[in-house]
Amino acid sequence: GIRITGSADRISLAEWRDYFAARGEGGPRARPGEHASTLDRLTHVDVKLGRLQAFDRWFDHVDLHAARGDEGWDVRIGSDQVAGSIEVPGNGRSPVVLDLDYVKLQGAALPTGPLHALDPRDLYPLRLHSKRLWFNGKDFGELTLQTSRISGGMHVDKLQLKSKVMDAAVTGDWYTDDGGQASAFTATMPTIWSWWFW
């Protein structure tokens, strides 16, 4: 198998994806069924990065450890913006499990492209839990996100933010049909949420 170890000032997953695509191979975000011969032989990653570009945002001071097992990838990441463990299944059906110590987001770091650039039919189901979520310097407390696949898209089983001053929950669907993309969500947000946020 292939092992990647070392350090670098800057790495962009989008650039690596383009590199593999130019070689006719599946990149880091290849869909099931696409050829990914080089990545299929990758078994371990152990790197330290000054900056990592992934999922339309940058992560700073990254310490990344990943190993492929029989069931998929086990990942441990530390950075200024996110830290914790991630389990990525190899079958494309089981949920991606993220058990995070914290997530820190800034408004300028959020994806700026149109939402329809994503196809909900391609998204893995998720089981995400973060002990703390910060957004633009504000502490939103504990984050829980659970999703599952439905015909044509994704169902949000649970999206919850919970802290001493709020307990907000969202459920709903995001799907694609002949008319394009559509979504329907129901939110439960106590009055204290509005007072705290604004």
C-alpha cells in the first residue's frame, strides 16, 4: 500500500482532485464507481500542514492522521478550525461519523457558491457531534447533526444546537426532482434564541 508522511506549508484537495482527474483517476471526492487506482492503494496518511484547503474553506495548523481499515477510513484531525475523529465507511451507504471536540467557523470561510452546486443525492448520511460550535466568535454550544438518505435526496433527522441559553432543533428534507432542487424544514427555536443571537 501507499503511505503518505511528512509536512507542507499548503495543500489544496481541489488541486489534487484536478490532478487525479487529469490522469483519468478518481480524485479525493470521486463518486462510487469511478476509477481510483492510486487512491485504492493508499493506506496511511500522517502529515502536518500549515494550511489545508478542503470543502471550500481553509484549515490552519493541521495535524492529520488517517488509516484505512477493513470497514473504511479512521481519521484524526487537529487544526485551528476543527478537531476530533472521523470514520468514513468504505461501502458508500453507512453514515460518516464525526466525533469532534470543536468546530470554529467564520462567515468569510463559509462556502460562497450556489447551493445547487451540491446534489443531495450524492451526500453521505452523517452522524456528527461536536462538543462546541463557534461561529464568528460566538459560542453556540453543542452541535448534533444526523442525516439519512431518502429517494431523491437527504433527510435531516436531527439538527440541534444546545447551550445554556438555547435549545434549537431542525428537521426536514433536501431533495432533487424534475423541477430542480427543493427543501422543506421545520425549526423549533425558543424565544431566548432570538434574544441571544441578535
